[in-house]
Amino acid sequence: MSRVDRIGYVILYVSDLDASIAFYRDVLGLPHRFTDAGYAEFGTEAPRFALYERRRAEWLTGGPVAPGPAAEIVLLVNDVDAEAARLTAYGVRVLTGPADRPWGHRTVHLADPDGFVVELAQEIPRTRTRGT
């Protein structure tokens, strides 16, 4: 029996590819690898992160793709507070935080151009253990 044991890619279907590239590359600082035929890929380690124009997605999915925000992307950073201050000054819409979370992250939640939730997380000591 086969099983899935890792994620290869996370791809968001976006309405405005250029605006989304600018957000993830210029605002958040992800390294942009390339753009080709409505697809943009970033230089993240596994899993890979990419954007795809929603209007082109129907041929992949067999039907129209509804807009976000039914997804959350979590990006790990060294200093959530510094990133939150930088992004607020940049004009990014902060949804919540920064706040310490009991599972061992200090987080801030943002909205990307399509309304997808982007969480920046800094690892901190856990205040709650995981259930079994």
C-alpha cells in the first residue's frame, strides 16, 4: 500500500499574479526563482511554494477555482515583532498579533492580495504539551 509522506509543493491560485509576486517577493522577501505561463515559483526549500493564475487553473482542476481565503501559509522568521513593524510600515494589512501561542510560536497574521492568510511564526518555548 502506498502512502504520502511529504509535501512537494504548495501552490496558491491567485487573481493577479504580478501583485502576488510583488507581495511574496518584495514585501515578505521570498526569493523569486522564475515566472512562466501564469506560474511563479519561489526559492523555498521543501515544500516548494508557488503561485498560479486562477483563470488558468480550470484546465488543471476541471472547473472554476473559487477565490481564497481558504488557505493559510506559515512562514518561519527569526523575529516576528520586527517583521510585523516592517510590514505595518509597508502598508500590509495585519489581521492579528503579534501574540505568543501555547504551541510554541509567536505569530502575526497578514492578508495577501487575494485574502489568503499568511502567518509569520517565530519559534518560542512551548507552554502547552501536545495531546495524545
